[in-house]
Amino acid sequence: MWRLAQDFDFKLSDEFSRYHEKKSQYRKLPQPKEKITPKPKAIEYLASRGISEETAKAYQITVQSNNENVLVFPVYDENGTMVNVKYRNTEYNKAEKNGSKEWFEPNCKPYIYGLQTFNGDYSCFCLCEGQLDCASLYEAGIENAFSVLGGKGSFTWFPACYDFLSKFKSVTS
């Protein structure tokens, strides 16, 4: 759809326009020198959701050093470059309105989550709505489980991921 819109000079949405205007302006994050190792509090929380330490290691899910109640989901592109980070408050209570449930590093490239587990097989990938859903599928043995970062209504990631995702023969959700 994105390529067709380009070919016919058709505007898909304001999100797509903003992406193309800003794509060279995204903030570059410092790159980890080695794989991120999950901290015990992350492993404990994920275990409560049925997600193993092995899966936490595969996705490099951890918690913030200064706040162990905030999960950290590093977002990598297909080249292994960390392009964004998503955070999740594990103590968020909608009724109490105690801050945000989830947020991102500001001014970073929108992308899909989970490419650090890509197995090199372009036959199929599974696209989820949340990072924990993605990890749960991986836990259940479903490979190439990726997740959109901003939920079902956000498509800012699509232009950045188009070339990579177009290599797959099929997608499931």
C-alpha cells in the first residue's frame, strides 16, 4: 500500500508524512557493547506472566537500573542496531492514574519490536499488538514473533520496516 501511495502521489496519513519528513532526524541511541542481560526483577515479573528467563534473554528484556518496576524493551532493526526503547510500568493502575503505562525514548526511530529473535527464515512472521504478547508467542515456540510498538492504531513503524517485512512470504497475526 505504501509503495502504491508513493507511485500515485497519494497521502496515506499524517503519520506517514511525519515519518518521511523526520526520518533523517531520529536520535541515535548509544549502542550496547554486548547483549542486554535481564535483571532478576524482570525475570521475576515475566515469570508471573508465564514468560521464561530464556525468552527474556532472547528479547533482552530487563528493568531500569533506577526503577525496577519499569520493564525495558530494547528495539533493534534488522541490522542489529538499537533504534528505540519502549518502557512499561509494571505497577500501572488505570484507576489510580499513576503515570503512564507505556512510553518510548523520545525522538527515536519507530520500528517493530523483536527482530533480535529473527531466525533468518523469511517464510512467515507473526505480528502482535504488544511486546508481552510477542514474547508469549515465542515462549510457545512460534518463531519470528514481532510486535508493533504503539499498539494497533499506530503505523509509524511501517515505512521504516517495509523493505525488511516485504521479504517475507506471509504474515499472521
